[in-house]
Amino acid sequence: MIDVSILRNSPDVLATSLQRRGISLDIEALAELDQKRRRVRSSAEDLRAEQKEAGKSIAQLEGDEKAAAISRVAEVAEGYKNALAEADELDARFEAQWVLIPNLVDPTAADGLEEEDAVELTRWGRQPDPAVAVRDHVELGEMHGFLDIERAAKVSGSRFGYLLGPLVRLEFALVQYALDTLEPYGFVPVVTPVLVRSNALYGTGFFPGDEDQVYSLPADDLYLVGTSEVSLAAMHGDEILDGDTLPLRYVGFSTCFRRESGTYGKDTRGIFRVHQFDKIEMFSFCKPEDSPQTHDFLLAREEELVQGLEIPYRVVNVAAGDLGSSAAKKYDIEAWFPGQNRYREITSTSNTTDYQSRRLKIRYKSDKGNELVHTLNGTAIAVGRWLIALVENLQQADGSIVVPEVLHKYVNFDRIELPA
RNA sequence: GGAGAGGUGGCCGAGUGGUCGAAGGCGCUCGCCUGCUAAGCGAGUAGGGGGUUUACGCCUCCUCGAGGGUUCGAAUCCCUCUCUCUCCGCCA
């Protein structure tokens, strides 16, 4: 949710932002509704003040005098009740439209509406020789027996997978590697809840809007998170943080659940796009003035992690029209996937400025009073896709897979050999 | 799952229909005092919305777990929900 004062004081800023996102909206009508609701609220409050004032004297009176005073103020009470109901109704109507407005786009976000409009910022690493990296992760999985998609389909349906043997070892090695890399920077490791209330999804900007992407458990009124960003952001909801403790940094581990509705026929091969995967996520709460540099910092940590694993990648500045509703700006790292012969997203870091903190009511004490913090998130390691990138990029001509140096201390093998 | 007890300001804790956004204590901030990292004295100290002001500020409304209801008036009465704690059961 963005600041209402934008609507009142600088509607042109709002208009520009919406236009960059490719959204059309009658801003003037919204502004009028906003004015009206305030007018009605104000007159309701006047009645209420009158009623309260009368109540004070009633408390002093007795007998007939009291009865007369009560009947006099009853009319005021009735008027207040009606005015309040109208004000509430107008608020609700305004709110319903206001929550749908996405975050203001950062001026430095890339222009355009589509995924393809993202601007490439850097490129790192050397793509493997196509003559060597000939097998995709599904083939490698079958040869090695460390990935079983058929049985997963039998048990759970499409878009699931069993990871087996060395791939499991690699998963936990990646987790260790991420924690060991990030903890020195002050990231506090967290294992988060994966079942949350709707409020957490609302607060992070997924609701309203993305209901069809989220698994729900209606019997308990809970939802499965698609990313630990949700549980991490909501962790400090309704809190006023001490400014001296900022920035707060967390690195969360959780399984992520995504319905992937509307992606039929897209990325159907292997485990590139699945309903369930594990992910390590960075999250930071910081002062507003620090969020741009925090965003760069998160991107730097992501690059550090990818580079350590020797995976070739590029960084893109995501186009305004392709941003999620809560993001003002977003960088993706796209790894080279030999099996697809192109770069695909393996991390994503967003500066959500005060969009989430306003909804979640996360402030900090400053000299100027209580201010909303800024929140930022960034993938540390999305395990599934990183495993694919690893095995596809580091496969050898004979089908074996070299384990990157940085993982050696976490696994008891430095190469995955084909089974005899 | 069964039985019971509770959710009040940063924390503890009073308050069972009227001048209560709320006694008291702790903590914290500022000032005073004190020759010794303490004690004492005084003042201040919740969040949010709206109006007004260049601004300091002033006015006003809402919030005592959440949402409804009764009433001229609710922290206090009624209903629903929710969370926490204790005991029993079950359980990784």
C-alpha cells in the first residue's frame, strides 16, 4: 500500500508510476472519493463530540432532568450512528481500490512492460562447451538416478520430484554454504513457518490479487507460503523497532509452495518449475534512506553466492511493467542453463520500500517520530533451480558432475560419478 | 481432542455502566540535587485517523486481543472469533 498523501499532494507521481506499469486508473475519481470520505468522517466526529459532551452532564443529573437530557441526546446519537456507518462504508470503498494500487516504481527501474524488456546489467562466467554440456538435468537425473519425476507424478501429480542420493547431499551442502556465507554479514538464520494467516499474505502484497497462486487450507484458514519472504516480513508486523537496531538482516530457510496456475505447458520438463521447493531467502528491514544501497548489497550477496559455485550468469534490471505489486525495483540473476540454451531466473531481489511495512505496520523510532521502515528481499539460494544449474553446467563429457570447490567441505565427494 | 484460567500502555498491574486512554509500580527521557558509576526530588513518556497551522502547536475522533450487539453513555454487560497459560489425552 502506498502513502495516501501521494494521491492528495502529487497525483502526477502516481500517474507516472501507473503508466510505467501499464495500468490505467481514474485517479481523479479516487481523489474525489478520498475527499468525500474525509468530509463525512469529519462531520460524524462532530456529532460524536457533541454526544460525548452531553454524556458528561447526564452523568451529573438525576430524575426527570436526566430523562429529558437523555431523550435530547438520543437524536444526536442516532445521527452519529448513521454518519459513522456512511463514513465506514466510504472508507471501505476507497480502501478496496487503494490496496490494489501497486508500489510506486523507482525512477531507475527499467522501462517496458514485458519480461523481455529487462535490461542486462552484467554478465559473468564462461558458458560450458556445448559439445560437453549436452544433457539436461532430466537426462542426468536418469543416468545417475538422483532425480525421479515419474514416481513423483504417480504420488503427487505433475510438477513434483524426488531428489535422491548425491542431489540431497548437495541440497544440504548449498544450505550450509549459504548460511556460512551470509552469517558474517549479520544475517540471522531463521527457519520460518510455512503456514500463515491471510494477514501475512495481505501485508506482503500477495493478497488481494494472487489468491489463485497460493495453496490454501480452508479447514484451518491457513495458507502455504510461496516464499519465506512472507513469514519473514510479517515477523515484525505491528512493531515499533528501535532505530539503533537497524538494519535487521535475516536469512530464512523454508519450503515454498506454488500452485503455478496459468503456467500450463510452460517449463514442463524436469523440476525447473515445480509446486514445492526449498529456498533460502535474505530479508532486510532498514531505514528509508538506506534502502537503495541495501538493495545493491543484497544483489552483491547473490552474485557472491553464484560466483562461488562457478555458475555463469547475467544480472538484469526488471522492467517496470513486469514488477510485482510490492516492488519498486527488482534485480534478477539469470543463470545459464545449458539444457535450455538460455539464461533463466535463479534469484530475484526487490526493494519494496514502505509498501509492505505500511500494511504490516512496521515502524522505527526516529528523531522525527515513528517512521515506516523499508523492507527488501532477495533470494539467497533457490535450491531446486540451483541444483539444475549446477549439474547442467558442471557435467563432464563422461556424464560425471564436478562439485564446486566451496561445497567440498560439506559433502564427502568432489565429483558425482555415474553408477557402475 | 477434554477441562479450566486469562488477554489492559515498553513491562508489571488496578479498574465490573458515566468526567477512564485508563490508578499505582517498574523501565526510559529531560531537569534539579548529591563529591563519587548509587540514592533522592520534579516533569515527561501508547498507537492511529481527521481538521487547522509556513512551522512550534492547537482542536477532535478511534483504539483496553479482534469483530459484532445492548445503552444517551462500555475497558466494564451480551454474542462470535482468536491467542496465551495450566492439567489430562495424543504425538515427532
